[in-house]
Amino acid sequence: MMEEQWKKMVDFENEYEISSRGKICSIEREVLIVKNFGQTKIKKLVESKMISVSKTSQGSKATLFKDGNKKLISVARMMLLTFNPPSKKNAVVMFEDGDIHNVTLENCRWGTKSEVNENIRLSRGREFYSYPYIHLLTRRYKDGTISQKYYRTFCKHPFTGKILFVGNYKDEVQAVNAQDSFLAKLEKYTPRKYSVRYVDDSVELTDGCKWVPGFENLYEVHPVDGVFRCAGYSLNKEGKKLDYNRTNVFKYDRYCNLVKMDGSVVRKSRKSIMAELFVDNPKGYTRILHKNKDVNDCSIDNLEWVDDETYWYNVGKPNKGTKTAGIVYDSNTRYYKVMHNRKYVKSFWTQEEAIEFKNKLKNGEI
């Protein structure tokens, strides 16, 4: 064992010393004492004495004073900062024997947060078994002897990637077998939206319908009836054939997941599919508006392509002062402000001038 060494503590050089064994001693010094609300000032010589160190659940702590302020410090960290400053900023204190109250320079060293978490996990009796997603858990008595030992088993879903709990088993072989059987069940009953699609050769485009762009031979659109999934089939892991019947995919929802040939899923709205195929868009607008403001009514006559200003004017709250998209009346300055693409452009005294300027902006004349 190394001899005990003493050094002046970091940040408390004039007040305290700390030893290589975690002991703290105050330095003999003069202290200015103020009394009677600052009217009386007395200098007093404070003798050197040992500072008590308390053991807490977070390690050994000590209360120190500097310039009349009280500060609670970690003894192990202050000892390492004094004798062995860290090379990295985010370094944390590690204990070789795992005892956070054994504060000696031989037992303490600098480490990373990942090392600390690993030590905490091992000290609680939890160890990772070599087989994936199987944890060996142990419970101990106060004297350290093992009271209970079991294998907590999990399984990773092959398609969603979620970690699913399988069960707790006393035997190692039982845990491995349970995990394998659970994984086999997941692979056997493959969800249809994650399986590869196959097209039936006898399927043809229905009269009056069009193919959904990017989903040819898979989904077709009728201008009145809506979007339908064509008849086809898919194969599960065992090679069993799962047939698909022609069904309306937007029967209850305004949004739906469309499955491609490779099994990937694309989420699309009913109004976007109908508008892209059956509603004219000569100006190349990007917004689709419901004329009667009924979002469930996705008929062709109710859909139209509009610009951003018209869309947000109808979808959001209309301006009560002007009742015109893109024109806002400012009651403070009494100006009519013209907004384009949600940005301020210009102000006018009259609403007619603002509307005329706004129309020129839409038509590209300005």
C-alpha cells in the first residue's frame, strides 16, 4: 500500500487539503467574521481540523465552505482532480473493487459513462448471456449468496424490429428452445403488408379504371367507386399461398397503406390518388382542396387543384376584415397588406389596389 500523501485541494487551495486515502483537513487560516449587520468585523484564526465525510447512496460526500458559501462535494472526484487530473472533459470516477465508499487513490480511476453503466449492471447481478436477447438474472441475499437465478428471454420481430418478451426460464436450454419456437411462430404467420406480392396472370384492368401510378397491376382507380386492390396472392415463409380478393382499400379510411411488389409500404391519401388521375392541373399546383369542405367526400367534382394562398385561406381561418385570400387588414396602420407564400410583400391604402396587385402576383406579371 502506498504511503498517504497530502495536497491542497483543487478549487479550495487556501482552505482545505486532501489525502490519497480520501481524508480532508482544513488549513489554518484567518477568517473575517461580520456581525451587527456589517458594522462589526472581526478577524479570527481558525485552527486546522479534520472534516467529517458522510457515506451516502451516491458515494462519500463532504460539506466545504469557501467565501461564506457552502458546497457539497464528492470526495472521490475531488481526490482524483487533485492527484490525477483527467485528460477528457466528460470523464467519470470508476472504482476498481466496485465499492463506492472505498475512496483511495489506488481504488479510484477515471473512466467513461458506458463503463460505469456496465459496472452497475454487473453489480446488480444482471449479465447478458451469449445467445442473443437472453439475459441471465440473479437475486442475492445480503451476504452475497445467490437466492434465485433465471433466464429472461426476448425475441426480435423479423419484420417490425420490435423486441418482444417471451418468458422467464430456470434452465438455459429451455430459454433457447422457447426463443426459437417463438421466432418460428412469428415467421410462420407473416403479416400480409410485409410479404412480397404476386400478380395473378388472369387479372386485367376493369373498364373505366386506371392504374395507380407506381402500383400497376396491383391497385386500380375508378372515378366514382374509388380505389381497389386487384386480385393476387403472396407466399409466407412456409411457401403457403395467401390469396387476395378485389377489395376497396378506402372503404372506411381517408388514408391507406399501399403495398408494392417487393413488400414495401407506401401511405397515400384517397384525394391525392383521385386528383392525380382524374382532375386537370394545367398550372401545376400542389394543393388539393375540397370544394364543399367535406374531407370524406373525395368525388372528382368536389376536388380541385389550388395554390397555397387559396388552400390555406379555405382550410385555415379566413381574414374577417377583407375576406380575400392573401390580403390582411392592419387596424393599427390602416393598411391592406399583401401576403404571398406566407410572406409580406407590400401595403396599400385601399383594398381594390391590394387585390389588383395580388392578382398580378398570381399571374406572374410582377
